[in-house]
Amino acid sequence: MDFSAILSTLDEQLKPYRQAMPATTRLPPVGRSRDEILRELAAIEAREVPRWREGYASGAVYHGEEDHIDFLNRVYAMCSQANPLHADLWPSLVKFEAEIVAMTAHMLGAGQVPPDAGPEERICGTVTSGGTESILLAMKAYRDRARERKGIAQPEIVAPVTAHAAYDKAAQYFGLKLVKVPVDEAFRADLDAVRTAVNENTSVIVASAPGFPHGTIDPVAELAAVAAERGTGCHVDACLGGFVLPWAERLGYPVPPFDFRVPGVTSISVDTHKYGYAPKGTSVILYRGQRLRHHQYYTTAEWPGGLYVSPTMAGSRPGALSAACWAALVSTGEDGYLEATRRILETAGTIKEGIRAIPGLRILGDPLWVVAFTSDEADIFQVLAAMGQRGWSLNPLNHPPALHIAVTLRHTRPGVAERFLADLRAAVEEARANPGAPGGAAAIYGLTATLPAEIVREALKAYLDYLYEV
């Protein structure tokens, strides 16, 4: 296959940086001036920051106010050398990570578990590097539990097709079988299909709250009931919703049961670095019961280097991220999360109402704040291209072709939602008036939507190869 269109698009994106800065392919014989390096970084910041700061990006930066960023940067600088691997040198990190887990667990229903509950019911967890690692670790834990309890050689994951790609990655990494089931008309996991897919090898049933593509919440209570009935686990991916849904519920929005208050839910992943407003690189994986968490851990007593134990994938970890995460949670507080959620959901309501008023657009499912939409009258990837020309960075989706915007605090600033809707209306009209091949990233999505999956995978590998070229 000719990847020239993809590589040409990448080249256009990277060209300004390659022209502005000389390539560095080996260590300089003499170290460069720190002031010079800082000036170079300032030039990069001036080029990259304005788009997300002005609210042109879907997701990506979830808070973004300068005072919040400055505060987290100060905390990070104070702890920049800290490493949780050496708990004897940095016992403060033990406190920070334990409290991050406890605060997140309490927010997600752990407070409903009796205080005298045994180790099989007590909610526990660890801090991870992001939602993908949280999901990977949970799937590894379910694999090992299935092998230990039932002697299953190849445990299976049952997940809707809308579940995050991290489950595919877990299946590839850990030798699991991923059984994908369809979704219903509302883009929620099809309950009957799940019941049919579950068998004696199933180690976990997956639900999303909400799913990344369409922002819809799977029927968690019903899926957890199937899991409990069949004696298997139920993992809820709340990486996007964990720090929104509890507050949305308190604000009176219709939020179906999804957390540890639901019997049968045995683990939840939730990203502190999204709507928890912590810096990038932190997430939490929670379990119902310490025994399940034990399957996540790695320990060895045979290494000549001594006893070795790590709770997550990495050995050394950036303790400054955990410190800054803790600082983000305790500085925001319940009142801060309630107010942020109120602003986000009100803005999302404005955006949904505006999309419905644009002829030819159709919202998929019934989302709260991650809003996916498509068109039956215009090429949605041409709409994406036209929005890109206006500065917007939206998320293109496949199966079916669509776009989505994950509403953040950056979009709640005065005039941003109105600017988005005006640009979207103009982009739809432009796509209608000029049917034809879109350009840029939109062209890539339009092309790959028609190709076999294996060819697309090869194209994606070529993309990654290109990113590592100087």
C-alpha cells in the first residue's frame, strides 16, 4: 500500500518544528546553554499551547487554568527526585498514593461497604500511569485469578465493541482471548449478546461508564448481575467518567448505577489525569477485595539483587506525579468537582442543543458530555477537515464514521461553545457544497474506513516508524 498521503500529512505537521530547530542526532560534544534550551522550549510552547488553551481541543487538557497549572508545577518541582520504589527514602509518597486510592474509592461507592468488611469485600487499589495501564493490570489480575481458581489455560474477556482499545492490548500482551459483542441502538453493550458470549473460560465482563467513542454508559448493573450469576468478574472502565458521574448524580442528572454500590462490580479504572485535574501520567485501579489486587502485584524472592516487589508495571516511577495528583485532589475538593461538573454539563447541553439544530447532523446515543455526532447528508470526515481548517482538533470515529467532542473546562469559558457551533454549522455547509475527498487527517480516516484491518494496521506501524525519524 502507498502510505504517501499519511506521511505527507505528518510531514506538514512536523515541518515547522524541523525548520525552526536543528536536528539533534547525537549528544552534543559540549552541553548546550540552559538559557538557550529554555528559549527553544518557550518557542515550542508558544506554537502548541494556544489551541488547547483557547478551547479548540476535544479532551486532551481537562482543566488548563494557569493558576492550577502553576500550582501543580510547583508541587512537581518540590518532588521531582522522588521515586515510590524507594519507600524508605520517600515515605511521603506512601501517604500520597494511599490517600489518592482512598479518596477515589470513597467517591466511587467504597463508603457503602461496611467498615468491618473482610478482605474479600474491602475496596482497595493502586495508582498507575494512566487508563491503559489500569486496564492492563486489571486484565492481568483476572487472568491470573482464573488460572488459579479454575485452571483456565486461556481466560477470556467479554467486552462490547465500543470498549477501549486497551482491552485488545491486554489480550495481545497477556495471551488472553477477547470476545467482542455488539452494542444496541443506543450504543450500549447488548445484554443478550453478553449472556450468550459468557462461558466457562470467561474471566471478566467489561463495561464502560462512559465509553470513549459515543459517551454512553453501558448497563453496568445488568452486566454485573450476569457476572455474579456466572461467578466471574465485572470491570467498569470509568477512566472518562469516574470524576464526573458521581458529581453529575449529586447535581440531579440521570446517572445509572455504575460503581461499587452495584453488587457484582469487582473493579473500576478511573483516570485522575482527566477530570480529576491531575497532571498527565496518573490513574487509579480499584478492586473489590485484596486477594484480587494481589494478582496484580509482582514479587520475587529468588533474585540475587534482593527481594523485589512492584505493585504496577513499572519499577521506578515518577513520585512527583503522585504528589501532584494528591495535591490536585485535595485542592479541588468536593465543592470544586461539583462546580466543574456543573459547568461542563451545562456547556455540553448547549452544544448538544446546537448540534441538533444544524440540519443534517445527528447525535449518536444519549450522551451526557462526550458528544458523538454524524451526518446522513454530508461526508463527516469532510466536516472534520473543515473544522481542522478553523483550528479545531476533534476526535474522528469509525464504525460508524462520526466525530466527537469531549467537553472540558476549556469549553466552559465564555463564547467557546458558541464559536464551536458557528464553526460546525459553517463546516457542514462547506462539506455539502463541495463534495469530494477531504484533506489531512480526515483523508486518512476516510481512506482507512474502506480498507481491510490488516492493511490499516500496517499503515499505523508506518505512522509510528515515521514519528521516530529525526
